[in-house]
Amino acid sequence: MDGISRKFDNFIKVIAAGVRTSSVQGPLDELTQRQKDLEAKLAGAPEQPWVPRLHPRLCALCQQRVDQLPKRLEGEANREVLEAARALIDQAKIHPPVALAAERLASN
């Protein structure tokens, strides 16, 4: 949509400069129709829910840090830090991927 808006701006500049020929009018008409088509398509499209974009290796990075946590917290000096961290965690839930969950539901 931004590209179409940019092209319209360029056409307006050309027309404002006094150039209005069939070589300008044809593409302008096509662009106008394309804009109307896109606006109609967008108006009829269901609103998509916002989904956060996460880095593909985020899970592996978190797993790596969790795996390293016990080694980093070993020793009496870090015992207080470990207890404070445990106090912050009420529960941890790990869910299977959506495809796997759907497959399990279908098999039951």
C-alpha cells in the first residue's frame, strides 16, 4: 500500500507540473483501480490478532540458560539468590506444540 501511495504522489507531482498525456493517464487509472481493489480487500479481511514475533532460537537460549543455572548457583554464597528465585516461581507449565496437541486430540 505504501508503494501505491508513493506512485500516486509521483503522478500528482507530474500532473501539477502540467504534464497530462495518455501515457500518464493510463497508468494513473490502473493505479487508482489497484488502490480501490486493495482497500476493498483490506476492508473485507478479518482483523488478525496480534502475535508477537519471537526469535527462532529463543527457546534454545532459554533452555541453555536454565541448564547453566544450577552450576552458576552452586555454593553457599549463592544459596540466598537461589531461594529468592524459587520464591518468585509459583509454577512452571510446558505445553506441547499446537500441531502435536491437535494430533493427540484427534487420536482420542
